[in-house]
Amino acid sequence: MKSKIACIHFDLDSVLYVPADFLETALQMSLNAMIQAGLKADQKTALSRLLKIRSLDSNAKDHFNQLCFHFNNTYDPMIIAAGVEKYWDCKISLMTSAPETNPILNFLYSKYPLTIITNGPPIKQAGKIIRLSLNHFFSRYDDKMNRRKHYFYASDESEKRKPYPYLWLQAQKDMGFDFSQAIMVGDRYLQDIFGAKRLGMTTVKVNQGGHADEALDEAFEAYQLLLARHPFFSKEHSPEHVRSLMIPDYTISHLKELEGVVDAIETS
């Protein structure tokens, strides 16, 4: 019997690994290093300011630069480097994939092409996959090209990020699947579920990580902010349609439940 699934797309952050598991420790260690190097703040005050900076853009590259300027009124390379180096030391030693990630990817990789569809700087996001030793799950050897092709798609450009269709269209161009035969596994109502469902994909929301308790109303407010910047989606979708497209086809609490979802789709 021909498979009903042509490929499975995965978001990265809070899906294949949960940043909150190590992030707080890494930030606290980084701030200790910066304070020892001369940052004019106590740890509690510095952490509060850093979390505020990160809330504006968690993938920005200059968090410690902004923190240093805020408290010391200058960009001191020694103070900034102290935070950056300690952060990466902690991240490398503490960063691990979610407990169910390797078993489920190993099971699915034997049956389907898998991709990463993620927002954020491509090198930074790819580095996470390498550090987690998951990169081999998202590549296949291409006999015609005589090289291994990597099915990894990331962008931090405003109108190429999810929920805009650019990354999924790039994957479709490379792999040749129909959206009706693709699955998107993510943790965000707007970026993952809405973005994929409007293209015709089956959607699976994973309720883990920092957005496990996200409400549809919050996601719709984020959509309205997006719409204010660029009316891309309003040309095709009414507000009511947008909300309906944010409702996932399946909701799971852990990746280990994904095997059951895939079986249900194949046997439906």
C-alpha cells in the first residue's frame, strides 16, 4: 500500500529539545561571569534586564552587548565576551534533546523523509541540530548529485519566517511532495499550525516547552500585530478563517505520541 505521508516537517525549539531545561542555568552563569568582569549590576537586576531584552527577540545576537551598555554605558568587549563564552560553555555542556526525540526520529527516518522548518538565524539553528547530534535524521544521500542533501530550512528574515510560506516552499521544491501528504509538527498556533494548515498540511501541536500553555487568543493577537506590518495573509483569509486554521489536527503532550498519530493517518 502506498504511504499517505510523503514527508514530516519538524519545528526545532521546544519540539526536538526544550530550551527552558538549560537556559536559566546558562544565563545565570553568564551573568556571574560578566559581573566578575566588571558589569555594574547585581545578578537579580541583571537577569531581569536580560530577560526583558530577550523577550523582544530571543534569537538576536547582541543580548549581552545591550546588557553591558545598559549598565555600564559602554560596549566593553571583555565584559561581553565573559558572558558570551560562559553562555556557550554552559549551553554545550547542558543542551540535550527531549527524552523522546531520538527514538521517534529513528523510527520515522526509516520510513519518511524528515525536515527541519525553523525560525531563526540559519547558522545558529543548524548549530543546535549539530550539537544535539540529530543532523543525520534530516539528510539523505543523493545519488544523482553524489552528495548528501540536508533538509534543513531556517530564516530570520521577516517575510521568510513562519508562518510565511517561504521555508515550506523551499522544502517542497527540493523534495517534490504535495502539501496534502505532508505533516507539520510544531509548538506554536500561529507560526506552525496556521502557517502549515493554510498550505494544506496535516498539523500536530506539541504542548511542551515555553509555549505549552499558549492560548488561541494570544496567537490571534500575535497575528494581528503581524498583519499590521504586512497584509500578506488578509488577502486570502478572513479573521474567522485565520482562527480556524490555528486549530491543529492533532495535539500531543510528548513526541512519543507522534508514532500513534502517524499510524492513525496511515490507516485512516
